Amino acid sequence: MTEQERLAALTQILSDLLGDDSITLAMDTVREDVDGWDSFTYINFIVAVEAEFGVKFRIADVESFPNVGAIVKAIGAAAGR
């Protein structure tokens, strides 16, 4: 799976969580860029991402992801790519 495919999957997950199909994530997107993406939604997002991709992030990583791109790259690293 390419980074663009992972990014598209993350966009769909967040859109579903927030009930907003207009969301478009980019590699440099931060939570503050998306209306309604609060800390509670972030935790739900991470749990959904872990379930979707069959990965498990360390707490320290979850607390320090600077943007969506870091999550995309962490998924790739966890999947061995």
C-alpha cells in the first residue's frame, strides 16, 4: 500500500468519525486544521487506524505525532515498508 493510499484511508476514517465527507487530509495536516478534531476524536481516530491497518502504536508515538504524514509513515514502518 502506498503512502497516498494510506492517506486516503486515514481521510475516510476521520470523515466517518466526524460525519463530514468534505475532509481532505494532507501529509502536513495537523489536528488544528480540521474542525471538530479534538483530543477525544484523536484517540478514537488512532484506535480506528490501528484496527484498520493491524498496527499498534506506542503511547509516546501517539502523543508526539506532529502531523498526519507522521502517522502515514508510522503505519508503513509498522507494516515493514
